[in-house]
Amino acid sequence: MKEYGSNIQKLTEYIVSLPDKEQRTKYAHILIELMRQIHPNMREGIDYSKKLWDDLYIIANFDLDVDSPFPPPPKEILGKRPMLVPYNQHHLKHRFYGRNLELLVLKAMITEDLDDRKAFVSYMVRLMKNFYQTWNKDTIETEDCLQQILELSGFRLQAEIDALRRDGLMESSPKDGNGSRQRIPQPQQAQGRDNRNNNNNRDRDRDRNKNFNGGYKNDRNNNNNNNNKRRR
């Protein structure tokens, strides 16, 4: 085994060649401690000790007769394929959106209030756009998101999606656990604040330029008057 090196292999072969079982057992325990020191970052415990003894038997080609705290592993362990991990994919239609999006679609379908269902769909559209940009360089259109939500719902959210196509997405988020909605700031409000800030900055710059130009003109007039007095 490459993880222990050739020296462990040579020591194991020497232990196997010893005629006395008691001496083989003594040296085998010493060799196990040496193997433990080669990988000090490994965990201490029964499982790790058993792994070291199994590795020693494998290095010895299962030809090691010693009194060990664990029985030798079966030879079939070398050719045995590891068990497959049963990954649960849930047969996702759009994997880059994840399972949570499908759960949100189901939650939107069982919501009683019409506005809440429309808010759920609008929230999912914004969420899908963020997820799509994570895995793709391009953006996805709102119409494509609505169509995908419609297909995931089995066309049960047809009326809500038709209303959103006609009136546009809702800016409000779905209701939280207390039954209240969290309003999202509208772009018009943010744009209005930006315009006011820009107007204030322009007024301040205009006043600053006015003061500068006025001071510059006064200084120039004073210099001209002084020059005229010297000539006289």
C-alpha cells in the first residue's frame, strides 16, 4: 500500500518470515504503532485501529499468523466494489433552480388568497433570475420564468400568471408567518431620491461656481484699478 511506503512493506515481509508466533505478534503490534505514527492526523478509536490491522493483513497478502485484537478481513474485500450512494435527485426538471423552487410552487398552489398567489409567483420570478445568473452568463426573460412556473404547477396557476402578464409583477413579497407582507422599495421611489440628490448636488456646484467667478471678477477689477493709479 503506497500510503505507508516501502519500508513498512519490508518490515511486514520480515515479520511474516519469523518462525515464532509470539515474536511475530510482538513485532506486529510494534509495526501497528509505527503505521499509526505515519498518519498522526487520523482519528484515534476502534475503527481506526481495525483499519490499521486490516491494512497490515493486506500488506502481508493475508499470510500473517498473529494474535491480533481483530480478525483478519476476508480476501474478497480487495475486489469488492464500493456501494453506490443513493443520491436523491427528485427528478428535477430544472436542476439549476433546485428543489426549493418546486416546493415554493406547491406552496403557491395551496395558498387561498389570490393576491398571495400572485405575490408568490412574482417572488419566484425574481428568485429564478438570480439562480439563472449564477449558472449562466446570460439573463432570463420574465416571460420564460412565468412559463416555467406554469409548467411546474401543472397549469394550475394559469389565472395568476395571466394576470401578472397583463398587469406586471407585484412588488410585494409573500406573507410571512405573522400574516403581514414585507414591502419592497419601488424603483420609482429610489429614482426619486436619486433625482433629489442630483438636484442638490447641481445647486451646490452652481453656488460654488458663482462664488468663484464673482471673486475672480472682483480680483481682476481691483488689479485693473491699481494699474490705472500707477500710470497716473
